[in-house]
Amino acid sequence: MQKLDVDVSALSENIYGLTLLRELMENDDRSLKDPAPQTMIMYLGASSVDIHMRCWCNSGDYSEFRFHLNKAAKETLDMAGLSIPYPQ
């Protein structure tokens, strides 16, 4: 069993992303149910909220699942119309 952490930034008005990203992990069979997946606000910036995603997976799934979660997190936020901030 291995802990998998992924960080995502979203525009500050889009806290809805916490729920979407947690559900993304919960709905993937590679994410272990115990301990349960978590999403946490790690940092409140001037124009963004940094969201930390954490779940546990089997060690053999770690690399592929990590790559999948990064891509799926971006796609999930895009489909929901939630923007990722870009440097100004």
C-alpha cells in the first residue's frame, strides 16, 4: 500500500473542485477505500486555491495511477468549467 499525493491549483471562487476531485479518486478502483481519499485546501493564494488530493493505492498501481490522476484532475476541472490559474 502506498500513499499517492497530487496537488492542483484552482481559481479561488471554484471551491466546488474539492468535491469533484475527491469523487474522481473515490470512483477509481485503484484508490483504496480505507483510508478514504481526501481533498484538502493547502494554500489560499491571491488568485488561487491550492488543493491537495490524497489517496492510497497498491504499490504496483502507483506510477500509472499518479499519471492518470494528474490528467484526470485537469480534465475534470475543465469539463466542470473550473479554471486553473496561469501566471500573469
